[in-house]
Amino acid sequence: MGTLASRRTLGTALLLAPLTCLADSSFEVYGFGMVDYVQAFDRPNPDWVGALRPSRIITDPTVEVGSDGQATLSVRQSRLGVNASTMAGDSELTTKFEFDMYGVGPDEGQTTIRLRHAYGEWKSILAGQTNSVFMDGDVFPNVIDYWGPSGMVFLRNPQIRWTPVQGDQTVAVAIETPGSGVNNPNTYPEAGDNEYPDLTAHFRQTGDWGHFQVAGILRQVGYDTPAPLAAGTDGKPEDSELGWGVNLTSTINLLENDRLILGVVHGEGIANYMNDGGDDMGPDGPIADPDYQVLPLTGLIGYYEHAWSDAYSTALGYSSTEVDNSDFQDADAFKKGEYASINLLHTPNDKVMMGMEYLFGKRTANGGDTGYDRRVQFSVKYSFSSGNLL
């Protein structure tokens, strides 16, 4: 049994241990409330009045959605998130959970919870959902439209990532959840088949001048027939192809506060990773023998950001996604989406932003039909942060 002094020392250590843990930890709640007033000059897809997405522009002249000129006010960009960090052994463990209210997929057009980030990172291992390794989030320009330029890689994807090199030079490798988008004749029930995870990697160089990143992806893009036309087909026909892509991106700092954003991506079967537009596979034969192939795709983005003063700025640019369609794709299949915008933003302090933006969108279908979405958007955003609550 120890002495009274030693027991006092042990008791003091036990009392101070939680305080030491708190000192090494942080917990922040952050987010913003945001409203977008959109005045569309054309008649946009009813589910996409709140954001400009070229692939959702209606080009089929037989589809009637109403007269031109639509207005909407939306709070779907509003966001809530949590950042936390603590020591785990001899290294820091960081976690993030974040969502906004912009419904997509089966929730298109609705104000509902949409998960953005949910991940943890310890040492060189990240696990969870966040920006794909094939993506470069820094080339997303300072626009107030929710969806943003069509011709950039943009996907927040569940993944397991290893980053063995960190600093001014970064090397990252990951396996990510796959997804195959198959464009097929309406009478044939093929669907995506994902047997293996996607493999992604990037190298990034950062300096005072800006940054450069080269990223690559390899993936199996496949299809099968989960609802066969006749009994006994055993999920046939089915097939898979190799998908691949290279994404080159850069930001260049100019003058005192200006920035040039450049990016080009090319590959086959990578539409699933694009911010907007296209299918991974398309039929290269008739319905009786579709012989699906991966589709070549090229994306471009070029934006210039200029600071007029500490409180006023403008972002101006153009972006496009173009698919090399197969001969047997539908006439209304996505061929090319174009996106351009210019804005004037006012940020009187770090908690308030308001601004106006003109946006131009154009969709070209495989059969040659085109559609447009021209609009003006006015947005107000009020941000908040709790700071460290521990």
C-alpha cells in the first residue's frame, strides 16, 4: 500500500487526465443559412429550377413543361456540419460530418437532408465519404449556383484512402465505391453491375504560385440484366469494360488577389465522376445484341476570379462536358453540356455574403436537339461557427 503522498499524487493525476484530453481535443459546430432567388428566362426542368445542371435541360421538343420564365426561392444550399479532433495514441484523429438540404436522385426538387461528408482520418489513413481522390476541389470556382461547372470532376464518394506523402507535395491512393451508368434503349432492361471498387490516385504540388494536380482512375464498368426478358436467361446479357481517366487541374495566383482556374479531364467510362452529364456505357449494337461499350468523355473548365476590393469580387468562366456517343444510343442521350457564368459578390465580413450571378446553360442531345437554361440568381448567406466548444 502506498504512502499518503503517493496516493495524493495518483489521485491528482487521475483528476487531471480528462483535462489533458480536453486540451488536446476540439469540437466545432458550423454552417450557414442561405436563400437563393432564381429568375429563369427559359422553362427549366421543374426539378432543377434551383440549380443550373445542363444534363437536366429538356431538349426533346415533344416534352412540354410549360411557358418560359420561372421564379423560385430556395434554402436548399443551407448547411450544417461538425468538425472534431482528438489524440488517438501518438497521432491526431480528425472527423467531419456535414450535410446540406439539396435533394437529388429520388429526392430531386425537394428540400431534404443530403449527406456531403462523413469521415475520419488518422495518420495516413482516411475512411468514409468525402471528395474523391480523382477530384480536385480547389478548382470549384467562387460561384453561388449550387451545382457549379459541368466539365469538372466532382464526386463525394465513400472510400478508403492512403496518403503516404503529405505537405507541399501530396500523394494519395484510394479504393472508392463504384457506380456504372448505362444508357440503353427503353425496351431493354440492362443495369449497372459493379463487381470491384474503383482505384484512384493523385499527385499534387503546392506553392505560393498556386497548385497543380494530376489524378488518375481505373475502374471496371459493367452491366447485367437483373430483370430478364424471359425466364432462364440467368442475368444475361452481361459484360464489363475497362474504364480509365486522367484529370489535370491547376490554380494560378495572379496579381495580388486574383486566381486563374484551369482543368481538363479525359477518359472512357468516367461520367459517374463528372459534376454533370453523360453515361458510362452505351450500346454499340441493336437491341438484339447491344454490345455495350465505355463512352469517351472530355471535360473542360476555365475560370478567372478577380477581387475588386476586400469586399467585392467577380468570378467569370466557362465549362463543358462532351461525350462521344455510340451509334445506337437514344436520340435524346446526353452529348454535350455547356455552362458559363459571371457574378458580383459582396462579402462585408466573414459571416455575411450576398451577390448576383448570371448563368448560361446549353444541352445538346445525341440526335442534335438543343435546349437552354438562362437565368439570374441572387443569394444571401449568413455563416456561423461555434468555435471550439471544449
